[in-house]
Amino acid sequence: MDVNNKAVSTFVGKASQPATKETLTQKNITKETMSTAEQSIAKVVEDQSNIDNAARLEAMQRSVRRGNLIPPTVSFESRGITLVVGEGDAVSRFAASMLSESCNHSVFLYMDDSSYSLPHDMQPYHASAVRISGFLGAFDVSVTHNMTEQNLAKIAVGTSHFDLIVDLTKSGLHNAELPPLGYYAVGRGVVEEADAIEAVSDTVGTFDKPKYFRLDTDKCAHFSRGIEGCTRCIDACSANALESVKNKITINPYLCQGLGSCSTACPTEAISYALPEAEHTQQFVHQLLGHYSKAGGAFPIILFYAEADEAFVNQHLANLPSNLLPVRLEELASVGIDTWFSAIASGASQVLLLETDTLHPKTRNVLDGELAIASGFLTNLGMPTQCVALFNPNHLTSFSFLSQPATSGSAPISGSKRDRLAAALDALSEGHDLTTRSEVPLGAPFGRIEIDTQDCTLCMGCVAVCPTDALNALGDTPGIAFREQDCVQCGLCEKSCPESVITLSPGFNWDTESRQARNVIHQEAAAECIRCGKPYAPASMVNMLIEKLRSHSHFQDDAIKRLSMCEDCRVRDIVSDLAEHPEKQLKL
């Protein structure tokens, strides 16, 4: 069935079957063994005497996939108390359909004044406005009646929450593209009615779900010192599991369903996917391509596909090229441009992403953004843009599979997400006569900053808010150093500058040495204290303060000289002045 959430395997199963803790544990174990797609390859080899098929099977069997066998989990408790909400006869028809199942714990809510009867003389409820939040085992449902908002669960069943929701409204009462676990959006066609009935009757007990992510807020470019920067992860989440709370990104592990689009969208790796980690996937692909080449295979094509689409892959595998190597992912968006280019740098002639109707719009937007960046890089490298592309088997006859010579294969790439991408691009650009810089799509996290040094006072506000290692102070000497490799174009430095002298300059620098170097972009002599001679502040800042405060009442006469003193001498001067003129103490 076309289910309403990613973690259906935890609760209603990949084949529309209810799942238990044992099912989930078994899933985590079998993820590390040969997939059914790989088993299908073995059958193809039996049927065909084909070098590429044989090389593909050997590569699959010899490559070891690393992963988390026992990942961290969160638990849900469900008693099966269900709310069925909708309009007109939809609720009544659904109630009648539930007669074959246990509906003793069901509450039926009409969104209009329908007078339809319910089975077993059950009491219907009516409300014109309904607000739903929460997740499996903990749904808050508030209804408005006679201008008063009330907790429906307390009214109907005497508990604070509902465990499950069946939403029969056509537009849906929950605005997430991917509704929470336990929320069955039948009305808008996300779940079939029969599947929802089956799932509701079986979703009773304790259920575990993996935590798919790791979050390091120290690396986050979302907010700093009262300034908002990056919101890519929030915009990317189809489950509405991410939000900004007290100016920090938070991920609700009960709402997160592991699509991975947030980690792919995150430019600083503050959010990383953990099942498995992207670097482990890259290492697996590197092994796979190496074994395929050693076994005599030619022109390898990597096909990344989501685990939920494995049956779809099996269905079309016999019609696909024999040099296509399928690589199963937990979710298609759990890896991004760094993994794609690492595969090409490791010897793939093409990287394909399996496109099916299970892609949610926000997830598709993230992939489209990554593909736009990839297309620009490929163009600069003189490679066909189809080297990295979405692939829909429904358009098999018109799709262009590339049989171009692959690279010789670089060494395994390690390091941060940005370092891995940079290393892959550097490997692919060897021998190419590239311009130093190339354009990137709007919003891409690559580029440098420009500073109007004439008006910069070296206040270091930009350095203070930079979430990466892109901007640094020089130390004892007033100045700013910049490393382009680390700049994610979050805009925090630009927004924080009190003089408005910083502008972002998007682009990718193909000169490895200058991109990775830490260059001084502004430096000046320090102002020296007029009393002790100690360097204490940038001269431009001191001059700016003197100019702005010259007419201030606290800096009249000789007091203005204190701006040209270090902190210690300034205090001594104030104390000495008060001792000589005690009457000034009355003004403090």
C-alpha cells in the first residue's frame, strides 16, 4: 500500500502487515545482508552468460556494507484508542467497515451536523473546528464547540490523548506532507481505507523506532547572537519534525521518519544521517566499484534506491543494463551530492537516483537542488549532465544510459561532508583546464565573502557568528582570516555586520590551494594607548568611536582622550579625575 509515513515498516509492514519489536529487529539485521535485488542479480547470472552480470554479482557478494545493527530507538505506547474524523457519510461508512474488527476503543467525530447512525448505538461527536498534534500513542485533539476549545479525548474516553487517528477529510487536518506515525490520512489518499482498518486493529502495544539522525548544534548555522541564518533543514522536512525552539534547531524523534532530506540539505553537517552514515555508504560504493572492475565489468552505473522501492527495483531489474549496480539506501535523500561525486570519482560512469511516486514534494525539492548543483559541476568538468540524474523506469525506453569511460578510481575519500565533496571534485578536475571560479545555483552553500575594507572597523562581529571555521581572528593583531572551503553562505556574517560592508559571493573555486588556504582578507595596525603604549584595539574602530562620541556629554573636554587609552589606563584616568574633582561624583 501507499502508506502515510516512512516508518511504516515499524508499524504496518512493507507488505501491509502489522509489525512488532521482533519485526523491527529483524529488519535491522537483514539490512546488512544481501538485498532481494542482489538475489535477483544472481538469478539473472544463472540465466545469462554475461561478463557484466557476473562481475556485478561478484562485486555485490564481496562488498561489505557497514551499518548500525543496534541503533538508538524511541518507544511508542498504544492502547488502540482511535479517533475517526471526517464529514458526512464517510465516517458512518468507515464505522460500518470496522465492524469486522474491534472498534470498542473508537471515537467518531463529524466535522458537520450529519445525523448518520453509528453501529452499536455509539455516541457520535460533532465539531466545526479540530486541531490535531502529536504522534502514535500521544495525539492531542482539541475541538471547538460553542466558542470554547476542549480536549476531545477527556470528553469522549476520559484520557488525555488518542493513540491513533483516521482522517477521512479530503484536505486533511494535519498539514505535514508525511503525517506522524499512527495518523492515517485516508481522505487525501495517502492510505487505503482497508489498510488503515487493518493497521488500527493491530497497533496495540509497545513499538520501537530507530533514531535516524545525529544533531550537533555547535555546528549549526541557524542562529547566532540574535540573527537568523540558515533554515534549510526546516524547509526540507516533510514530517515537520524540525523547528526552531529558543533559537536552536530541534528534531522531534517521535515525528522524524528518517527521510534524510534534512541531513542532505544541511551544509555544515550539524545534522547527519545515522542509518548508515553517508561516509559508510561512500566506502561501500567504493568497494563495490573496485570489485566490479577487478571482475572484468565495464562502464559501471550506480543506481541508488530507497529500501521501500526494493520490490520496484526487482520488477524492472531484468530490463535494466547489466552494468547497473543497485545500491539500497534507507531513503533516497539520505545521501547527497558528496556521495554522488564520490561514486564518480571512484569509477562510476553514471549515478542514477530511482524516482518513484513515493517521493514527497519537500524531499524532491532537496534532490532537485542537489541535482542543479551537480549539473553545474559536471558542465565545468566537461562531463554530460546525465552523469548524475533521476531515473524513472516508466521512461525506460527514452532514458540515456551512459557507457562512457569512467575515471581510474581515486582512493577512498574520508573527512567531513564538505571535505569529501571537495576531494571528489579535485580528483575529477585533474587534467582539466578549468577557470578558477564557476557559478553555482542560487542558495548553494559554496562561495566566499567580500569586505569593503575601507569602512570595516574590525569589530569581529562576523567572526563571532560564523558557525564554521571560515572566519577567524588573527590573534594579537587586528585582522580577519578567511578559508573559502568552509564557507556555507549562511549569511550570518553579512547580517551581523554593523557597518554593512560584507557581501556574499556565491561560486565554487576550482583552485584547490587557494580554496583551502586561510587568507588574510583585512588587517590593520592596532591603536596604541596614549599613556602606556599598549596595543588595545583596531585603529579604525577607535577613530570611528571618537568621531561618533565627540559631542556626547560623557566625553567632553579631556574625557574624549579616554577612547585612545587601553582599558586599564581608562579606569585609572577616571578614578584620578574623580579624586581631583569630587563634585563630578554627583553626576555618576
